[in-house]
Amino acid sequence: MAIGIICAMEEEIALLEQDIQSADSTIIAGRTFIQGTLYGQEAVLVMSRIGKVAVAVTTTLLIERFHVSQIVFAGTAGAVAPELKVGDVVVANQSVQHDMRPDEELTFRVPLIEVGYFQSDPELTQKAFGAVEEYINNSLHNDIPQQHLQQFGIRQPKVVVGTIASGDEFVCDPAKNTWLYEHIDNLKCVEMEGAAMAQVCYEYGIPFTILRVISDCADNDTPFTFDSFIEGAAKYFTRGSIRALLQA
């Protein structure tokens, strides 16, 4: 069975689309699902678009129509944990919807299923952690042009495992970052899709994990644009990490 690979933006998935072999494309609900062989493994690539609903639809289609056996989400995120810098990578061992607050207890539990923190598959997560480390240690500096690494202040990124929080908002307020960091267990970064994918996978019983390279500190205070980071660095992190994971 194939592995499903989701990115939210075209720029993030572009290099993977170039590398997939024996590709066959199917358009469903405005999304192009590309089936083929990626780095020796059967895979289905798809760009979900941005936001929780978009990725929930995409994840459901991957499971129902393409019968994937596991799913990996790869993309960018804003750092919340103070030890993280641009270029560091977070591998989620759990994910939570930070805008899911049906009660005053701040458990972030989804009503009726009563789960707040969705646990990534431990084996897949550990494998992903090792794959990202392998890419950073052995391939990163040959893969990304040196001038781009210098532009974004990337020297030797680290890989961490922790919580990723998702919500339908672009978090750029330091006060909001502090609140999230204080109320969410072991929070590392914020983005807009991962926990919604995680909920769908949880309900279907599909193993998953999430990889996020840090593009900013979620405070609207970086000396470069998000678009320049995607084009100059993030797309290489995505391809390199997925390649190392599938070849592990």
C-alpha cells in the first residue's frame, strides 16, 4: 500500500512532484493527487491548500479513494518554543487544535470524541526523526545554495520532537505565542493544518506523523519574507526529509 504525502502549498511540494516516477494524476475536489513511485516507495502526493478544513478534506480523500496505509504531512511552521530557530525541524509526537476550546478547562478536546492531543504513530515518528537528522547532517549543505543558508541565518539546524499546534489563523502576536506556550504541553511550533489531518487519521485508525521546518518565530519579525524562505530553503527541507524517510 502507498504512503500519502501532503503539503499545504505548491512551492512545498514542487520538488517532490518533479521526482515522482511513473506518475498518474487524478483530480478530485480541485486537488491533484499524483500516484507513483517516490524514492523507491509507492506514494500519493497531494497539495491540500491552507487551513484545517482543506487538509481534512484532503486526508479523507487519501484514505477513502487511494487507500493509503500511512500519511506524512511536511511543510513550514512558526516557532513558539524559545530554543527553536529558523531552519530547525519539529517532528510531532502529538498535535492539538489550539482554536478548539469548547470548555473553560483548556483541554482542547474535540467534542464527542473527547480527544485533544492526537498522538502520532511512534514508529513512523521515530523513523522520521532519524531521517531528518540524516538529511541535515549529510545532505543539507550540498542541497541548499550557501547564499540561501546565509540569507536565512541557517548553520546547523537541530531536530526536535514535540507538540505541534494548529489553528485557522496566522499567529504573529508575541502575547498569543506566550499564551499558547504556557497552556499547551511541550509546544514547539504553530501552523494551520497538522492537527486536523491528525484528527482524521485518528478517526480512521491511520498512522501519521508531521514534519515542520521553522520559517519564523511566529512574531512577524523576520528580516526576510515567507515566500523567499519557501523558495530558498523550505522546499529543499521538504524534499530532503521525505527522501531520507522513504529511503530509510
